[in-house]
Amino acid sequence: MPILEQATKWATNKMPKAINPTVHAIIDYGMAASFFAMAALFWKRNKRAAISCLVCGGADATISLLTDYPGGVTDAMSFETHGRIDFGMSGLISSMPNLLRFDDEKESAFFRVQGMAMAAVAGLTDFTGTGERNQRERLDEEAA
């Protein structure tokens, strides 16, 4: 996992949780839309980056649709579980250029930035409704 993404997770974990479920849903759908838009832009010049965008956008949209928060279509997944997945997805998004071997091409920067953005949003979201810091550690402990 890239060092900048780890630093983002660490820094935001110590900060107060300012993003509520409604705002988080809006950001999630915006991120999914940005992946789909970039897939269209990348399609002619880099198919691997475009396919990576489609995979990441589809995964982000699906997770958002299945979460029991404003904007979710069904309550198949709790908001806390959504938070655990977001932390993992941020690493996956950042790793897509390495996985599909376009890490030395300029399109890889989009995935690095999106991964850091997702880590920052997840780190600043109040998944438990308490507003407490260090929610990531508590969610990890409960998942184990």
C-alpha cells in the first residue's frame, strides 16, 4: 500500500469525524461517477486504465447501493461494514495500476489520488454515530 495513503489513514484517524452518512453517500456516488467518466476518457488511449475505472466505479456504486444509509437502495449492509470496506477499497484502488501493469503511465496518478481521497473520506466519516476519534481501530477490532 502506498505510503501517502497510509499517512492519510493515520492522520485522519486522529481527527474528529465530521462527515455524516448523507454527505458520505453523496461523496461515494460522486467518486463512482468520476470513475465512470474517467473510463470514457481513458478508453482510447489506455484500455487497462479504463477497465480499472469501470471495475472500481462498479464496486463503489454497488457498495453504496447496498448500504443502509441515505442514498442506499437496500439495507443489505450496515454503515459500519461499509466503512470497513471503504478502508480496504482505498488500498485496492491505489493498487490497480500495479495489478494491471500500467503503474509507469500517467493514468496511474488518477488511481493514487482516488485511493488517497477514499482513505481521507473514510477516515473523516462518523461510521458509529458517536463522533469519536480512532473509529478505524474499533471497527477493526470488532471485525476480528
